Amino acid sequence: MAFFGLDRVSRFFNLIKENGGFRQSLYKLYRQNDLKSGTLVGTDKLGNKYYENNEYFLGRNRWVIYSPSLGTDFDGSAVSPAWFGWLHYKTDIPPTQKEHVQYSYIDTTPSPNPTGTNKAYIPYTTGKPKIQAWVPPTRS
């Protein structure tokens, strides 16, 4: 079967089956641009699900599927600090197995990224601008 490539076809259909069928797989492709299969490691209080599959390359073997309540407007800031460390390989122990240490300077409720809104950080400069806008001449 491997000679004719039929093992890849069966693997494709198993991936579709593990992701909930054709309709659910198309929805996951729309939201995530990727179809993966893995074991569910845990969920956070926002409803995000965290998965792991060590058959994938390091750096691609842990991922998050954001809660459907976020729709297509999900952001990396929706990941809680406890799960952030596990996703980025700071620890191999997920927060479901060991209690996460809470620091006073870390906000436990993540807030959305304000870039592009009126709450975005804009630095104040005291220096002279290097480029000045052109002002058209006026007739007197």
C-alpha cells in the first residue's frame, strides 16, 4: 500500500474522522488553516483546548484551539499565563498536573490586544520631527 501511496489516503480519512467529519474539518480549516490530530491535554477557564502530539516536529507538536465563543476574532492574548508557559516549552508539565504559581505582577485574566483601536499605546516624543509635511503655497 505504501508503494502506491494508499497509506496517505487512509491517513487523510483518519484525520478527517478524528476532526469530526467533513463538515467539522472544513470549519477547523477555516478557523485555523490546519488540521491536526492529537491528545487533549486540558482546557482553560475561557474554553480554549490545548493539544499535544509528539509525532510532529518540536515547535509544532503543541497547539491551542480557541473557544468557539471567540469566533474568528481570536488572538494570542486569549491564552492564560499558565498555559502560555506550557505552549512555549518553558515547562513540560501542563497546568492540569501541577498548580501554576501566581505572581502579583501577572494579570490572571487576559485582555485582548488593543492594537488598531483607540486604546493602543502610542509613545509621546519630545524630539523634533525629521520629516515635515509639505504645505502648499497660498495666493495673496
